[in-house]
Amino acid sequence: YNPTASDISLDGWGLADGAGSWAFPSGYTVLAGDYVSVARDASGFLALYGLAPDIEGLSLSLNNTGDELTLYDGAFEADFVAWEGFVSGWSITAPIGDSIERSDPGVDTDSVADWSVVSPAQPWGGVVSDCGNGTCDAGEDCNSCAADCDGKTGGKPSTRYCCGDGTLQSAEGAGYLCDGNP
């Protein structure tokens, strides 16, 4: 969540857990007052929640039985959460199907008191498909939304194309249409 009145570029930002780190793709900006959802797999996220994540490809393996997650901007820790006692004082737990979220996005006291369990899990952010708007939005593909096909840019980042194979990707081949030649 971007609580500021200005857009924030995620270039140089990333997430880290107890075992590794992951960098946000370059060129992504969080609009002022907007949420961003991140998922490992867009199709699984879409099937589970009915909307596409803003960003897919998360490589971290968050541990359901205890872990931590840090949002960082270079060396600066922007936010932190831990669960299941992975870090002393962070005893919050969420059963399968539930999630942990910041209780009030405007309050950050760097403690477990900032967080609550939500049942059932429902992500903030994400992209609801808008088939027929002339752009290939996240969550759309040319198999399910032919009106938004070849050569149409849109979604996040704005350079993605819809190439008829169910994926959003950079333009292929000639750079402006989907010719099957990556």
C-alpha cells in the first residue's frame, strides 16, 4: 500500500523472508493511495480470488508455520511482518484460508499490534479484468478477450502485449505485434 500523496517507483525495492529475497520487476510504480498484490502464479491467484495480481513471479517460499516478510527499498526497511512466533513477540497466526493484513494502513508502530487476521483471505490490489477496453490488462488473454488482442498494450507495466497464448509478455519479434517469434 502506498499511503503517500505521490506515486512511488518500485525500482530497487524488494521483499525478503527468513530464507531469501526477491526484487520487484523494474518499471513498476505504485500510484498514490493504491495497493499492489504480488503472487507467485497469476493463474492460481486469479482462480482463487477472481482477480489477477498486479505483479506475478514471486520466488519466495513463505513458511505457513512461521516466517517473516520485509519490504525494503535498497538498504532501508520500509515495512515488516512476522507470524507464528518466528520472531520473538510476533505470535499472530492465521489458519489455512485466512490471511494477515495491516489493520490500519495508515498506522505503522513496527509491532504485531499493527496486524490482524482476516477470514477469509481477500487480497487488496489486483486487477479486475476489463475485457473490451482495447488494452490487454493483467488477467486477460486473447483466448478469453479477443477484443484486446495483438499489439494492444496495457496492464502493468504498460509494455505488455496479449499474444493469444494466455500469457502477458513483452512484444515478440518485430516489437509491435505477436508473431510467435520471441
